[in-house]
Amino acid sequence: MTAPDGFAEFVTARYAALVRHGVLLTGDHGLGEDLTQDALVKTYRAWRRLYPDGAPEAYTRQVMTRAAWRAGRRLWRRERPTVSVPDTAGGDPYEGFDTAAAVLAALRGLPAQQRVVLVLRYWGGLSEREIAAELNCSVGTVKSRAGRGIAALRRPDGPLVSLLGAG
Amino acid sequence: MGDRVKELLDRAAGGVRPREPDPVGAVLGRVRVARRRRIAAAGAAAVAACTLVAGAVVAGTTLTGPAPDDPATATPAPVASAVTGTATVTVENGVLRAGGLRLPLPGWTVATADQGICETVRHTVLIAASVIPGGPCTDPASYISARGARPTFTLRKGDQYARQIILTGGQPAFILHNGTDPLGPGPDSEYRYLTMWVPWSGVDLLFSLPRGELRQVVAAIRTEPVAPGTLVVPPGAARVVILGTDSEVSATITEPARIEDLRTWLTGLEEPVPAGVECPGDTARQRVVFLYPDSTYVTVMVGVDARCGEATSSRGGRVKLSADGWNRQSVKVTR
């Protein structure tokens, strides 16, 4: 199978940035890269609409964001996703612990919808109205998810208390 | 507060490096798999429709038959030789699903990571729980812990012996034990722990069950077959650790030229093992762990028993190998 014109170049150029988006949306490197590749499969299918006159990166990011947002509703459908993907059962002797790891651990600890809203609001720089349009939900929902997410990150027993201060 | 949160998110994102060395190939591979599944699903739907029509003719209005997703009767499409994904573990309708793995567990309870393992009832599936074999519970408990495992997962070093089994359907699984194989001979009522990593299904399983029931549960696992392929070991490892069959570190290689020599030799082994073929006498394996600068790993399990000369990579590929050839190569790169 060969890629259509421009697709391989797009993936090669933007893959790293998309993976960063995916890792923040999931709080996990493996799941984030998985989310990225799944979204790129949809981009591949839509490529004729997206290239050369469309916005394939914006489309891919939107697919990733909506997939991460929907993950937060899975329990209502009785699915049970893994909440984290530890590398080993007894801890990884080679892996260090730093601020980046603490932030990802804190993101992993949030419900998926709070995590998605925080990433879009503070990392993506979107307004509450823009986020609501992106996720097809109300502005009130965005506000409540953001507020709860920040409060959770500032919990006195949370992993970011020393970096953010207690709430 | 907003600026501080943005700064922390920037730091977290800044340290992220993709682990997939060939993203275009990985995405096209997923496109192919999705296409095959759609075709298989369409075929299954057509067959089901024909079955319904034929059954209706024969049995009038009384139609019975296997469930469409019955793990014992489904015929899945083969998965690619290369390992790419991390499974999302689910338990639905009494079947544990993770990637290409299915395990029927009728009547079992499902618990999540935030529930204490010691408080669970018998026959519980724990999703994404952090469980350490021999953990804090005073009484033995019957449970299975299932978690997604990255392709870059590695087996624990230390006092764990490793070997490979072939699950029904054809996928290799790496299992760990403490020197007494839980699937080996012994009293059926004796509780045993078994750690099982199934890279092609992206899942890590921990079983705590009486030995007799453990054998039955492992035998009930069904997997999608894996296409035969040569070993996948990406270049660029910073260090290689070789663990003997006794699980002790027998050598560490840090010189780039020697690491590349070993990687080239392993990936150059040209005779893939046909899908689903067992390796007789596969009791314990050496492990060759490639450690990459981004803290990812590739583990190559090397069988050097006289009856089982083969190697399997955790990133994909399973090939035949001669024990003499491996011994010569390992001496060459470690002397």
C-alpha cells in the first residue's frame, strides 16, 4: 500500500507535534501515540477532501480531541478503559521522576473530560466558547470541567501541589 | 494560575518524543488492518445473513446458533507481525478483551483500579490495578489483573525467570515465574501467580488462581494469529543488557558498534517461525534487552534449548536461530 500524494510528507512533518497533543489529551505516552495514529487513519480516509486545499492538521487534532472527550463517557456505556499504562508491575528501575512526569501523572488522574478541557484551554489557548464549539457541548459544561480540573490539580495531596500551590 | 498551568503543560509536552520510528508505516499498517477487519465483518455479515435464511428455511421460526462474537467460534483476521499498539482492556458480556486476545470469564466480577484487591470477592477481574504478586492480602484470592502494555514495555529484571508459550490462535506470550513454573506439575489446589505479557495484543496479565484453574483459564484464552515475520529491533539503542536463563545479567554492551553488530545479526535472521508453532522444550529463555535513550525498550527472547532454537522480539517477529550461532555472536559482542 502506498500513501496518497502529500500524506507521507504530512505525517512525517507533523507527527511529533500531534503526538505531543495526544500525550497531553490522555496523560500517557503510549495511549497518546495510539490516539494519534488512530486519528491519522481517519485523516488518511479523508485525505482527498483535505489535500491540498484543506487543513489536515486541524482535522487530525479535532478527531483526537473528540475521541479523548468521548473516552470520558465510556463508563456510561459500561466499557472499562485502562486508566494508566504502567511499564512494569513492580516499577521501572530505569525511569526517572521529574516535573514532566508529575504533570502527566496529574493529567492521568483527572477524568477524561476535565483533562481535555484543561489542555484545550491552557495549552491550546482556546476560549471557553471555542472549546464548547469544538466539543459540541455548552459553555457551562466547559466552565464546570475546567473549574473541577484546576481544583483537582491543586488538591493538597495531589502530585502538583508543590508546583501549583494548594487550592 | 493559568500561566503556571500552561507552563507546566509546555514542560510536559516538551519532553515528549514519538516512540514510533516509522509513523507513516505504522499509520498505513493500521489502515490495512482496519480495511481487513471491515472486509471480514462484511463477509461475516453476509455469512450470518445466509445462515439466518438457511436456518429459517430448515427450522421455521426457531432460529438458534452461536453468538456472532463467540470467542470460541470467531475466525479473526491475522494481525501484523510488527507490534504497534497498546490495548484498551474491557470486560463485556463475560469476555475479557484486549487487542487480539479474548478470554471468556462467565460469572466473574469486574473491579477497577481504585478498589482494594484484598476486599474483592472470588473470581474478580481487576482492570488497570497495580498488583504485585504476593502482595498485601493475607489470604489467597482468585483474580486476574489486566492492563494495557506498551510496545516498549519490558519484563522486570531480577529474580524472574522467563519463557514463551503459544496461546490458542497463535500469539506468543511471554510468562514470568519465580523458578517454579505455575503451569508445570503440582497440586491443582495450590494457589499460583502467573505474569503474562502478550505484546501482539498489547496487554499485561497477572493471574492469581489455584494451579488447576490457572491451567484451564490459560487454555481458554483465544488470540488472533500473527503473520510470520523477521525480528523487529529499531536502531539507536544506547545499551544492551543480556540476561541468562537464570535471569542474572550476563553481559552489558554500551559500545555503539557492538550494539549495532548484535542488532544487525538478530534482524538478519531470515527464517520466520510459522504462525502458531510451539517450540518444544521451551522451558527458560535468555533475554536481550535493548534500552533506548528515550527510556523505551525492546526485548528479544532467545531460546537456546537444543530442541528450541528461536528468538522472538517484543516489537514483532519470531525466527529460527541456532544455539551455536547465538553463542558465537553473543561472545563476539561481549568479549
